Amino acid sequence: MVDLKRILLFFRSSLFILLADWLDFKSKKKKRRGICSSKILWIRRFSGFFFAAMLMIILSPSLHSFPPAEAIKSSHLDNYLRLPSYQASHSSKYRFSFRKASGFRNADECGFTDHRITGVCNPSLVHVAITLDVVYLRGSMAAVHSILQHSLCPENILFHFIVSDADLETLVQSTIPQLKFKVYYFDPEIVRNLISSSVRQALEQPLNYARNYLADLLEPCVQRVIYLDSDLVVVDDITKLWITNLGSRTIGAPEYCHANFTNYFTGGFWSDQRFSRTFKGRKPCYFNTGVMVIDLVKWRRVGYTKRIERWMQIQKRYRIYELGSLPPFLLVFAGRVAPIEHRWNQHGLGGDNVKGSCRELHPGPVSLLHWSGSGKPWLRLDSNRPCPLDALWAPYDLYGHPH
């Protein structure tokens, strides 16, 4: 079969050569005759190039499909972001099929909502931010499903979905029709040059860094948000997490001070006083950035996004850590976190699915189960090699079978 693309490329190259030869010949001929001024020669040469450009546009189909300008973020309270059409077509090869979620009853105890205040700025809303992408979509939908199922007042929850590479709005609406949500486009190019290689390739995905930019993406009237990873389920009323008292802190998260904090940075970091002294006067503890309550007002005022970006730039030059988006958060916030009960992040359940790697719950009550790590419950369930705790995730899975 003839390769049309190669023929077009050959034709275009040949056309340039022929035009160049023709222009050169005409120029020499005119100089010999001495009848053309330089002005006329310039006009004719420009006409030749214009003619060549028009031919290329007419004959080359690839030039008829310029991608439209990329959207940056949603700017209207009542409108959802529409992704560029070329990105929407990219997702068409993924044939997801989710069954429709059942309705959620509202409790009589739910407070009165002033319906004169609509949209994102309604002060009665609980704001939850989650990323949506093709790889983790199944987990994100299960997380949303679990939140609604256990919320006393699900109608008060507004989900902020951050996306980069697929138009998933219709799928979300059809799966959970009563869901309140907005979609925001996060441009991967914002962080492309800031990301350094990591111990796991999955940690290098640009959307992992969208949490750094929530204060810019979300409307200014949104003063607080709960950020959640896509590999977890909530088994308690998320409003309890929402009302966490942050005091003077900008973020709140469960802290784990028994962990060896030095392991999160390289030896070069600890041996260089320029870097290690950043923790002077602080008592840094590890915290998992997959569950955070964020005061966006304080974040915007201080400019924490720029501080995180500066550490990412230092990492590109000096290689001070091996993990992805976690260490910059630790550098900025460790020792300055409002502690939240451990029940809100029973993390580490995603241990590799090899003998003896299945994790158990930490002692104490449980409000949120988090499969952080490389093993995800939907993958282990599909392969018929689940860990015991994966059975706690399964009831929230809305995934059906591909068409």
C-alpha cells in the first residue's frame, strides 16, 4: 500500500527545490539583462514563496487540523470546562463502562441551604478536590462513591475534578447524575520542566503535581479544600474532616513522627547546610500528601506554590530526593502541619502484591483507607490476587465491563 504521508513529504521537498531553482534562474537572467530593479525582484520572489505556501496548504491535509487554543481553567461559576476537541478524541479509545450509582438519601438533620447563593461560592458547601485521569479513573469514581455513601448531607459536597488528558465530564455525570462538580484543566507543561526522575515512573506524571496549584485553579471564593488521592475510600462523614481546626497552619494532615524522616532525602541533602538547615527550629514529621485539608486563603497570601516550585528547581540541579511530589511538600510544610487523627489516613495499603506484602490496618479507628503504594485494589481484584483489605474497597467500585 502506498504511503500517502511520504509522497506528500517528497512532493513538498521537491516543490521547494524546483521553486528555489526557478527563482535563482530568474534572478540571474534579470541581472544579465539589467532590466529589473531590486524592488521588482523582491516582489517576484515574495510572490513565488507565497505561491509555494498556498500549494502546501492546499495539498497537505496535516495543515488543515491546527489544534484549538488550550483552555487553562474554568472561570465561570455555572459553566463546566470543555477540553479541546483533539484531547477529547484522544480518550475515545478508552471504553469505560460504569454502572449508575444509586440515589443517596439526605438526612433530616441537614442544615438549611440558602438557595439564593448558588454555584461554587455557596458557603454551605464542602469542597473536595480529586484528580481524574484515564489510569486512575476507576479509583477516583470509587472514592467519590464512598464519600457520597457515608456523608450525612451529600448535597452539600462539591467536587473539584482536576484533569489533563481526557474529557471525562459526560462519563461522571452519567454515572452519578446527582453529583455536584466542576472540572478544571491542568496544563502539564506548567510542571514538565520541573519534574525530575523518581523511583517509580508513576510518580513522574504531571497531574501528581496539580495539588500544588489548587489555590490558582479554584475560584478565589473557595477558601478551604480537602485534597484526596484517587486510590482511597472514605468510610465516615467527610464533614468531620472538613471542620478540622487548622489554627495558624495552612494545611492539616495525619502526621507519622515515628517514621525515619531522613530517608526522604539524599545524603547530599543532609550534608549540605544550604539545604538541611531548612528544618532548623522545626520538628519535621512525615505526612502523606494524599489526604490534606488546605486553607487556600493562607496559601495564596504566602505564595506557597512558588516556594514548592523553588525546591523542585533545586532538585533538578542537585538531586536532593528520590520520590516525586512528596518531598517538596515536606520541605515547605513538615513541622508546620496541623495534626489530624490517623483514622483519616490509614495509608500504605498498596504494598506490592508479592508474598507477605499485603498490609494490615494500623491500630485504632478507621475513617479513610488509602492504598498508597504501587499495588492498587482494582488491579489485584481483576487479577484474582487480592489482598484481604481489598475487599473493603470493592463495594464502592462502579466499574462495569468494557464494551
